[in-house]
Amino acid sequence: MKVLIATPYYLPTVGGLETYVREVAKGLARIGWDVVIVCGDRDAKTMSSEILEGYTLYRLPFWLTVSNTPLDPRWPAMLRKIVKFEKPDVMNVHTPVPSMALAALFVPKRTPLVVTYHAGSMRKGRALTDLVISCYEATLLPWLLNRADSIVCASSFVRERFLTRWHDKSMTITPGVDIQQFVPTNDTPAGKRLVFVGDFRDPRKGLNVLLSAIKNLPDVSLHVVGEGGALTQDQVTFTGIKRGAELLRELNSAKALVLPSTTDAEAMACGLPVIGSNIGGIGGVITNGQDGLLVPPSDEKALESAIDVLFSDEAVRAQYGRAGRRKAVREYSWTDRISDTARVLEAAL
Amino acid sequence: MKIAIVSDSIYPYHKGGKETRIFELSTRLAKAGNDVHIYTMKWWDQPGRIRKENGVTLHAISRKYKLYSGGRRSMVQGVLFGVACFRLLSEPFDVVDVDHMPYFPLFSMWIVCRLKRKPMTATWHEVWGGSYWRDYLGHLGFIASLLERLTVRIPDHIVAVSEFTAERLETILHSQKPITWIENGIDTAAIRRLKPSKQTSDVVFVGRLLSHKNVDVLIRAVAILTRKRPDITCLIISDGPERPQLERLSAKMGVSDNIVFTGFIEHDVDKFRLMKASRVFAHPSTREGFGIVALEALACGLPVVTTNHPENAARYMITPEIGRICKPTPQSLARAIESVLNDQDLRDTTEVARSFDWRVSARALEKVYAR
């Protein structure tokens, strides 16, 4: 079985979409699929091909980028050429960045199409850009989604709220965790270090609640991983954005993760208990009193005592960590997600 | 360092000694941290003019023209590929290494390098000279040999693949440019890992059975050796048009029981196993450009007996510690084989082979480029 995966960006650019595509490509190749990836590359001058990690990768050059969207009128012809040569059984296009999706519309209809949709609306709050995006989302996007044989959503939010019209032919496959990379260390880190991962400029993440909570716990230190300017407070270190091995190191030298956004599954895979607010999707990841603690949002006192509970009883902390690792392996490994993806692709034939 | 290599034919799309050399060296240069680009014809079928393989970037500067027409290198292909080399005008590079075949690229690359003010290195695999060219091409051979003489004046630095080629560049083509000879290598580690075959022998020969390989001399030498050593065994590996005559000869000399013709052996590994189960490598050839089999024999731990013929490049590798050089006559060859079989003071030949390491050659080449 041969699949052609089209994505606007790929390695060496890093990001959620790139990681998702790479895991799917590696995973499908491992279970015997023939995988071809086509991506845009801002450094490419001409179309190139290479063999990487068991799959073929084509890089396409492009002329300009508008609002993170690579644009080049030659892409449809290039993609057609590659499809003609590689003869994939099925095509998998990754969006919302529309460039590859548009190019895919020019590929003859006999190749089945599966669209993977990563985020909700691309609207950004800038008038002109939003106008263009609204036009796209009202015209070309429905055309693409109607043409698609099935749709994979990277989160249930996308499926339930944004792509409601296509609910019948869509399914959710959330990104997994690389449970081979994110593993617990053998030795317990010294000290009482907490780690927070996420874009903390966003007030909804509640870093300020955490900062005031730890003021009363003087021997607790906090590493803040993510984008945003440095704040000054004793006990706190800002590390900037970390991914992969660097993120692993940050997680493994801390004793617990607090108020997470999307890193909870990674932290659990590392055997870290997670403290989160009982809000949104977080409640679905943490089981209170088993692999972490849930506190009411914006409640400094509750957060403070939760941190205190974990740090005062090492046995409880270790037990939560082990339970978290088990859950990550059971529910967040890529293996099941790869077989789900393979099933969707096969069904499209 | 950004290294550009210009060669119209590449491994694994076209297999030969030259292609293997470029492959082994370019991948090692890339591994050492260089940005290596090979400019060639579009050998691959995948769309796109660029292809990355084993850390090296391949650029198609022309479509795939036929290399041979009527059994000979095509002149048209040479000219077209030569013109295509002007594409390197828009390519950034620190040094360029141009394959001397098919000569025309050297002219266009000379212009490219002058305009870009970059040093130009050329790699010479073999020197043919006037008489050989006349045999190969007839009247046109005169023009070709003139081209050959002209092109040695173009590069700033010449890399010869053997001391033999380096010598001929000076004596036959009268090259005035600095010449560095950087030999081919061999993967000694891979050979060392192989288990010797169960089929043991005293003497082994490897090569196509062609008249200039002088296998008849070896058979006669074995006949002489049987007087002292009636049980001596000699393995003749590979095949060729001379085989029936050679088999008749060995029957006539009464050594059919001593000599075994293995026929063509498909996998190198099996060939190396048989060599490792032998004691001396007989290499009576009178014409070798580099003599890669002699090197393979050393890597298999065999002392090598070869001839002192002027067109045999293999003789440059052999010293009394690792073999013998003899005249291409049965008596001389028999004496040399006997002497090696009795010699207790031979060095470990694999050590010598190890100095013909692709890694060593790649480092030497890197030094030439860095100049």
C-alpha cells in the first residue's frame, strides 16, 4: 500500500504539524506502507527528492509566504508530476494551511483523498488577512472537504465545533506521545522542582496563579518552559522554548508538572504527576488522585496545598508517576494512532 | 567546505571503478562535515532535478544522454554534457573537482572557474595516449588525443588515481601542473569479518580470463612447482573467453588435478572467502590501470606475486615484505611463488591494505581541496 502525504512544511521546521506528519510517516513505514511525503521548503530552489527514515521525501520550492502560507503557482503541476511518477494508492493532505490542499485539488480524482485537519479556523484578528481566510473557508475549503473521502481531525474540538458539516465522514486521531523518547529516569531528581510548559503570555494558562501559590512554599523551585518574556521572581527560571530531547531533560529533572496545556501526556510518559485545573480538556487527561491532582481554576490556596501534598509524600508522588506512565503508554502511544490512520487510509480506497 | 564534483556518470546508476571511487570518496567527504554536491546527468527517474543520497546532493545539469554509442564512449554525449556544465555558473561552491572524462566538461569548467575565480581540480583515471586513441577511434583518435593533451593544461591541480596514471600524465601528456596521486581504497574491515572458505588452496588467481592476464604463464608455473610439491593446489577464479584453451593447457601439462577453475562468482563475498582460504595470490598480468584485485588480495591477507611489466600498475604496491615481483615467465613466476610459500618473515599484508583505506584517501583529497 502506498500513501502520499502532502504537508505545507516539514523538517527541519519543527512544530506540532511537522511532528504529527513525521510520526505517522515513520509509523506507517514501519508497518509496511510505502510512504512518500511532499512538503514545501523555504530554502529549496528546485524540486528535490531524498530517502529519509524509511520514506521518500520531496521538497518543493515556493515563491512567497502570506500569513505562514507558502504560495507558488507551480505547486499543482509539481504535485501532479510526483503523483504521476509515484502512483500512490491514496493521498493524505494536511491542513489548515491551504497551499498543499489547493494543489491536491488538481490531482486527478481517481486517487482517493484523506484530509487531516489540525487546528480550527485560521482567523487571526487582522482584518485583511481574516477577509481572505474567510473567503477561503467559505469556498475552497468546503470544496476540498467535499472532495475528501474521509477527514481526520487532530482534536475533537475541530471535529465537533469547526467541521460539523462533515461529521459523518470524519474521525479524531489526536497526536500521540513518543513513549520511547519520553521515558522516566531511574533516579529521583533532587530538590522540589516543578515544571510548567506552555505559552505563558496567555493569561488563561494561569501562570500568575501558580506564581502566587508557590510564594508560600519557599523551598519549591519552578522551571517555566515556553515562549514569553522573562519575569523576575526568585524560585523561577525561564528556559525558553524546548522540544524533543531538551524538553525531556526539563521534564526529567522536575518532580511534577503544573497547570499544563498540551504537555500533560508527555509529562505522564516521563512518570511525572500532573497538577492541573479542573477545566476544559485537562480534566479528561488527569484522573484526580490516581496520576495527578485536579484543582479548581484560579484557586491559589487549593493549588498550594496540592503542590504541598505531592512534595510531602514521596511514595504518593512516585505512585502517581507510575500510574501516569502506564496511562501514557496505554492511551497516548503512537502505535494505536498509526493503526487507526492506516485503517482510515485503507477505507478510502 | 562546499565541494562540487562534476562527473557524467555516478554509482549506483552506472557501475564501474570510477563511479565506485566517486561514491566512496564523496560520501566520506560528506560524513566529515563537507557540503558535497555532484553535478551529473539525470540518472534517477524521480521528478526533480536534485536528489539527496547518503548525505551527498546530486544535481542533474542535463538529461540522461546515452554514454555509449556503438560500443564506444559517445562524442555527442560528451559535448552536450560539456555545454551543460555552464549551469555551474549559478551554483555556489568553494572548490570543484572535474572528472577528466569525457574531456569537454574541462573546457566549460575552466571558463566557469575563471569567471567565478575558484580553483579547479581535475581527477584523472587513466591516460590513453595517441596510439591507444588511434586504436579506439581510428582517424578521430588524432583529435581525441589532441584534446587529451590540451586538457591537462586546464586544471590548477590534478588528482591521479594511481602513481601509474600520475607518471603517464607527466611522461605521455607532459603535464606541467601539480599532480597528487590519491589511490583507490578498500573496505578492509568488511573483508576482515568474513570467514575463510572450506575450500583451501595454495595459489589463487582472480580476474577475467583474457590473454593479457597471462593465466597460461601461471599454469606452466604450477606445472614446474608440482615437481617439488606434487599436491599443490591452484584456484582460478572467474571466467573469460580464454577458459577452454586454459583448461586444455592444464590437461596437457598434467596439472588438471592441481588446478581448479571456479567459473564466474557472482558475489564478491564468496570470492573473498575463497581468497582468505588460500596462501598466495598470483597476479601475472601485464596490464593493470590500478590493480584493484591485488589490493583485495592484500586485504584478504595474501602475499602477492606480480610482474615487472611497465604497464602493470599493481607492481607499485608490492614490496619484498608482502610479495614478489617477477618476470612474466613460468620459471620466474614459479620461483617467486615458491619463495613466498617458504618465506617466514612476511608482514601481515592486511596492514598494508589498511593504508589503502577510503578514509585515508578521502582525508588526502580534502587536503588537496583545502589548498
